[in-house]
Amino acid sequence: MMQLRLPRDGERLSVLCIGAHSDDIEIGVGGTLLEWMAAGARLEVDWCVLSASGERAAEAEASAADFLAGAEVSRVRLATFADGLFPYQGAAIKDWLAAVRGQVRPDVIFTHQRGDAHQDHREVCQLTWNLFRDHMILEYEIPKWDGDLCQPNVYVPLSNPIFERKVELLRIHFGTQRSKDWFTSDTFHAIARLRGVECRAPEHRAEAFIARKLVLGM
């Protein structure tokens, strides 16, 4: 299978990550970022969490610091929109994201997938596409009880050390989530193994995304 390589050798890649909650980016795209940085990519990352206050804000800050330790430049931006009520706060969230848009020039944007059953996640995806109309947008997935996993068309194979580091950081940083029956290492292993099967990942693990629009140039 032909591979399209991103980022290209020696180039800086500007990445905008948008998550509704303080563990979403880590679950959906954390392994990809770790893999790119381990391979020597020069990443400039803007990491935006829309609902992070109190203990969840502290978790978000500490987790982002560890996940982005290898980035050339990183900026963590936290907002405090009410969890579970994003559809009713759309105008305010759009204004917040529009302010971010005025400060960044991302080469690639990671956001929630459009078919996610969580209302906050769907709102974030819709606003991402509404605000960023000339960008590469890759939509990530979050496993949960709703049974809403997507049918991805973009894969990033992960090495075993990188994948284990992702799971370790999730376990270390998100104590508030450990009581949830889905927030377990075997959940993350299961979805990564499935995506690894689908793309024939050399070390059997991968993260997967939906790309709705891509422009291929010479």
C-alpha cells in the first residue's frame, strides 16, 4: 500500500488539537503525536481543551505537558464550558475557537468525528468545520458505551513502546476517570489492535481518523 507521509522530513508541522474534555485529545490522537515526535518531527502544537476546570484542568495541564514534551513549540489553551451542554453554548464556543483561529496557522487539525454520539463531541466537530475551511482536518474517535466507533480511512501505525507510553500517560494523569468502566488499558489496547489489523501495522497497533477532504498536489 502506498503511504502518504506527514510530516515530511526536516519540516516543521503546525498542529491544532481540539478536544471537548481533558482526556479526549490524548485518547484520540495522543499516540500519533508521540510517534511523530519520536521520529524527529518538528511539531508546533496548539492543544485546546474546551471543558477543563478544577481538578480536570490540573489533569489537562499535566497530561499535555507530558504528551508534548518532545514538541518544538507547544501551547495549551483551556476553557471552562459546561460539560454535557455544548449544543446550548455553541455561540460562545464558536467565539472562543474563532479567537484561536486568529492566532494559529495549522497545517493539520485534529478534532472529534462527526458521528460521535456525545453531544459535546459533535458540536466541536461541527464548529471546527465551520471555522476552519481551508485546512486539513482529521477526525479522531473516542471509544464509549454508545457503540459509535467510526469507519476510518486514515491510519497512523504505532510502535509498541509509543503505544504503551500513551496508555501509561492516560493511567497516570486521569485519576478522575479511573472509576469509569470503559477507561481501562484493555479498552485502549482493543481499539488500537483493531485499527492495527485494518492497516496492517507492523507492530499491530494504530490510531485511526476520518479525512473528509484532502487535496493531493505534485
